Amino acid sequence: MAVKLKLTRMGSKKRPFYRVVAANNETRRDGRPLELLGYYNPMTNPADIKLDMEKVNAWIARGAEATDTVRALIRKQA
């Protein structure tokens, strides 16, 4: 079971809001995650990013891979 750190889309039509989650790589985009790690709101200026870096680092230490977008958000947060 490979785990990925990825975004799930929330919010309404044309008002996106994303949660950063750890999920099995075979689950669908908005499927049930293993753990909620934070959120990303691109609609505010500047974009609102809130990540629990302890949880993120713990998942990466266990072998989880971050998607390109999540990797960029982690860099912005740190």
C-alpha cells in the first residue's frame, strides 16, 4: 500500500478550497483519507496555507510521497 500526500478539493463551484491529506495512492481524489494534514485556500490574497509539519514529516519518514503541488506547498510553508 503506497501512501501519497495529496490535495482533496472542497468548497463550491468556482470557489476551490483544498485539504492536504495522506491517502492511499489508489483512492480517488476526494475519497476517504488516512489523515488530515492541513489545508490550502487559493482564493485569499496571499494564498492561505496551513500545514501540520510534524504530521507531514512523520508521513514522509514512513515512506509517503508528496505530489508536486503538495511538495511546493511544503516549501512555501517552511
